[in-house]
Amino acid sequence: MDTRSKLLYLASAFVLFGGIVLLVLARANLGGRSPRTGSSRSEEAMPQISAGDRAANFSLDSLDGHKVSLEALRGKVVFLNVWATWCGPCLEEMPSMETLFDEFKTRNDFVMLAVSQDTKGRDAVQSYVRKNGYHFTILLDPDNKVSETYDVSGVPETFIIDRTGRIVAHHMGAFDWSRPDVKEALEELLDSKQG
């Protein structure tokens, strides 16, 4: 990639991050509610979870047998990823998640949670995680409770949650989480004691 392309790429990353910040601020002024236009009965029954919304609490067992609840992680920045061992794009992005985790694992105020939707049980997930050497926290959700609560439309899907429990970023689909702009944005979020 030549210098001009790198600069354009970096500029677009900063614009995207700025847009996320503006969205969060705008939603905060609305009391965390999403503006709706012409909402129907079905829209009211199934609220959309997006950047700016409060992250719903959940409690799941981790692969190592501990109970993990989102509420207990308040005060930390949480990287929440929904995935499955049968999902090709999930498997493609997980090495970049491990790279990102390695960058921040010494920070006490950062947590990476990967919620498995696998219905084949703990053994299938554990085998995959061991084989690939992943060290971030894996949660088991065979009943897809998190997917339903967060209105996940497909896997992988990722939510970045700030210290106050607000979703500050939401990404659908596989992504390269090891990119420098992602690390910089997370560092800014971690260094900010407000969010």
C-alpha cells in the first residue's frame, strides 16, 4: 500500500471513529433511546441494539466453568463477540481477536468475551479453542440468549461496550481486529475515564 493510500485509509478510519463518537453523544442526549420513524408494532416488540444503546446484562458459563455476567464487568471496556465453531467468517476473524487480546491482556480495565452459539456443547467448543490456542474468555450460550437479547442478525457480530455499559461500536460480519486504527480507538476509550 503506497503512502497516499495509507493516508486515505487512516483518514477514513478517523472519520468512522468520529462518527461513532458523535452517534454516542447524540444518543446520550436522547436518554439512550433510538429515534424511531414510523415504528410498527413488530419494531416495538423487537428493539434494535446499536451504538449508543445500553448493553443488556447477561450471565453465562465460561469454558473454564466460571459464571460471567456483564453487570459485574461495569467499569471495564468490554469487547463482546458472538460466534460459532461452524461459522467460516468467525473462524477467519478469531486470530485477529487473539492478536488484539494480546495487546490489551495486561490491562485490568479491558475484557474480551467471545460468546459461542454452538449447540453441540462444551467439548466441541473446547476442542476448537485448544486446537487454535485462544486465550480470551469464551462463554457458552447454546440457547442463543445473547443473540436474541442483542438482536444478532448473523455471526460473527461484535459490540464494544464502554465502562458505563453503553455500546460505543457495533460491527456485523468478520473484521480484522488487529488493525492499528482499532488498537488506537480502543486505547483512546481505555484512557478516557468517562466512557
